[in-house]
Amino acid sequence: MTTLYSRIPSTDRLLRDEAFATLLTLFGHNRVTQVLHQLQDEAREQIRQQQTLPDWCDAWASETKKRLEQCSTSALRPVFNLSGTVLHTNLGRAVQPQAAVDAVAAVMGSATTLEYDLDGAGRGHRDRALADLLCQLTGAEDACIVNNNAAAVLLMLASTAAGREVVVSRGELVEIGGAFRVPDVMRQAGCELHEVGTTNRTHAKDYRQAINDNTALLMKVHTSNYHIDGFTAAVDEAELVTLAEAAGLPVIVDLGSGSLVDLSRYGLPKEPMPQTLIAAGVSLVSFSGDKLLGGPQAGIIVGKKALIAQLQQHPLKRALRADKMTLAALEATLRLYLHPETLPQRLPTLRYLTRPEPEIREQARRLCVALSARYSEFDLRVEACLSQIGSGSLPVDRLPGAAVTFTPRDGSGRRLEALAAQWRTLPQPVIGRIYDGRLWLDCRCLDDESRLLEMLLK
Ligand SMILES: *Cc1c(COP(=O)(O)O)cnc(C)c1O
């Protein structure tokens, strides 16, 4: 055993080795010695437990290189989203349009006109360019951009209703997931929630009776992630605006997803649009940048000039503002909306949502043929499936598509888990969904078929 220990070379001796010279240049002295110490510890441990040396003990340099490379792979990695959920929050929601990718690259490596007015050489407003575009698209008077829609709701409430009451229907006290619950955000913003109506029915008179001297505004929250059916009643925005105006109060709406185009023109279920609410006279409307809009994570607020000015001047705006990369990506995304005819080709989110079922099925069929031999322990089939939009958008609507399914021939659930785990370790991991004894690869969001095959045939 002592002889085995003596076969572990010293750090100094190893570092003098020619093979380590490149590693030292590439990774630096600290990291290389750190890994070497770790390897030496592992070798000693194996001798102690098994009285053998690890296999790599005749190739210290290549093992060190392998370990260093493993640690250098980024934690944020591109994956194949074949989960069947188009806007998957854990997978980063919307895939950005190429125009946004290019715009971000352009502003990242250079000084930009973020808050600089080229005409007057004065200090511009960082949301200015985007606000003009948003006004054009929604008919609003002005706009404000923050980090995400949760931030947008917080900022709207804090700057227009702190210390006062906000009237909301009991049917709209939504939890979006994670820590976003309307009553909690209300408290954080320093407002007092005044609930009206019941879970299933709220009427105009409920709002009217709630209004008092301390009321700041009436609020509506789009119940984006659930659906109540049956004996229901809600007051629509136009009616709410009429009754709020009679009391001299603003109406604000948290729209959640919010689509800037009428999705029914692409054969998709209708989702409320900010421009409709602005036309109905709503004072402020907020929505997400990375849900149905298909852009970067951002919170967009459009509405009346005076109220937006109040938001822009609030100290929270400084804390919640978006950076130049987000603004660049959002501007590029919004520009695509100026040309709605080409939107399904140029906006990945809409492209995935509108892909014809036969095209997806054909793709699944090609994959099934190409993969069958390699995965002989599984029964591969093309099966119909229903994709989800995700991120709480259009919760009850499912899109018919197709998937390649992998059923273990021996019916073993462990084998299924092992397959899913193996695909997660690929250079570009493949994320499917285990359901009903099978692993499903929903092809709806698959762009790069040959890269996927390269991964799965490894
Ligand atoms: C998604 C959603 C939010 C939160 O938006 P983020 O952009 O994820 O912060 C808030 N309200 C509603 C109604 C939503 O659907």
C-alpha cells in the first residue's frame, strides 16, 4: 500500500511536466493546483478503500484538463425545449427573435445612446425610444419599462396608491406562482386592499359601494392562469372606467400576458390586448415582455401621460429599471409588430404557437425513423399530443401537435428516468416530459432538427 501512495506524484513534479504548461496558460495556476489537489485526495481515498489507483493515474494532465473543462461549462446553457410548453418559465420563457439577438449583441460591446439624446446632446429618458413605439402600437399616451411585470404592478401601486385603498374583485386576487400574490404585492406597495364581490360574481354596485374618501383607484387583474366557469359575473374594463370616472378615480389593469396582436387572426384563442383597454379609457395597463409578446423579460406599462410621469419619477423606478440589453431586445421585438403579416415567421413564440399540426407530425416521423435503431430498448412511436402555451397564458387552451414517444420495452420506469437523466447530461441537453409510462418529445418548438439528432445519436 505504501508503494501505491508513493505513485501519487507531487504537485511540483506534475506542474513541471510539459503537458501542464498549456493548462497553466489556459486556466491559471490557482485553478490547476486546486484540481490537482482534489485528484490527489481522490487517489489517496481510493487506495485506502480499494487498495488500487484510479485508472487516470497514468494520465494526470488529461484528467486535470477534463475536470477543468467540466467546471468551465456555463450554468446557463441552451437546451432543446421538447417539454410541450412553449413559454416554459424554468426554460427562460420566450425564445428571442433573431432581430433581438442582433440588437443585444450590438449594444453590449459598445457605448450606446441609452440616456443620451443625439439631437440635443442632452440627457434623454431611457424608455423614450420604446415609449414612442409602444404608443404607436397601443394608442397609449406614454409608457414605462421595468424589470418584469411583477415589478410593473409594484411600481404602479406604490406610485399611485401608497397609503390608500385599492378596490379589487375577490375573483381576481390571483397567485401567479412563486411569491407573486396580488394581496402581498399590495402590502409591499404600501396600499390597502379593499376586496369586493365574491369569488365567482362581482357587480358594478360592489365597486360603487366600496368607493370612499381614501380610495386611490380601482384595479383589475387578468385571471391569466385559471378559469372559472358557470354562474359568474365580472365588470368589464369599459364599465369600470365609466363608474371610476364618475368618482374621479383611475382604473389600472394587470394584464399578465397581454398580446399586441389579435391572436384569433392566426387561428389561436383570443387573449385580451392592451390597446383595447387603452381605448376603453383604462389609465394604466401592465403586461410581460416575455410571455405572449415573445420578447425579453420585462414589465411594460402603458397609459396616461401624467400617471406615467409619476411612475418615472418614483424612486422604485430607479431600482426596477431595465438595462440596455433588455431595452434593445424589447425594441427589436416591438418593431416586428409594425409588420404583423410577417410576425409568425419572425417571432419564434408565434411561430411555435402557429405551427401546423401536419408539419410537426412529419418532423416527429423523421425523428422516429432516425432514432429507432439507436434506442432499441424502447418502442418509438409518433403520437398525437396537446402542447401548452405556458406562463399562465390561455390556461385552458391546448394546441394539437405531435411527439416522438419512448416506451421501455420492459415497462421499467427506472429505465425511463435514466433516459431522461442521460439526455440532461448532453452538451445541449434535451428536455422532454415523462407521462403515462412514456417519455414524450413534443416537436412543436424544435427548430434545429439536425443538431437534435447529433445529440440523441451520440
Ligand atoms: C405572469 C403574470 C404576472 C407576473 O409577470 P412577470 O413578468 O412574470 O413578472 C403578474 N400578473 C399576471 C396576471 C400574470 O399573468
